Amino acid sequence: MTFYRTPFHLLDNLSQVPIGSQVVVVSDQMYKEHKQKQAQKEIDILTSRAASFRKTADLIDDEILNLQKEAGLLPPAEETSE
């Protein structure tokens, strides 16, 4: 019994190799459009996530301010005489 084996020992013959049988040929323009659509989808997702993170950060800032007010941790407001 040998303990050294490659992943290829699992394949009895080449017909079991997981190679697709179909090849799709597209024009450069179609490929470019596909890549642009994929990029736009990713941009939309990231933009949405960034907006969500900003909203969450704003809510956290508001909560910090409320806690500081309740605990009297804010410096006294300077009065301006006009």
C-alpha cells in the first residue's frame, strides 16, 4: 500500500476528467459588455453597502451624543453675545 498519491489516482481514465464539452465563442464587444455589466452590478452592491455603513455610523454617532448628554460629559456650550 502506498501513502503517496496524487489527486489523479481518483480518475480511472481520461473520460472522467471534469472538462466541459461546450465552448462558447463571443465577440470582443459582447465580452466587454458582459464585463461592464458585471462591474456595474458589483459597483451597485458596494455603493449600497457603503451607504448602509454610513447610515449605521450616523446612528452610532447619534447614540454616543445622546449618552454624552445624559451623562453630562459634553463641555458647556459657549454663549456668544451679539
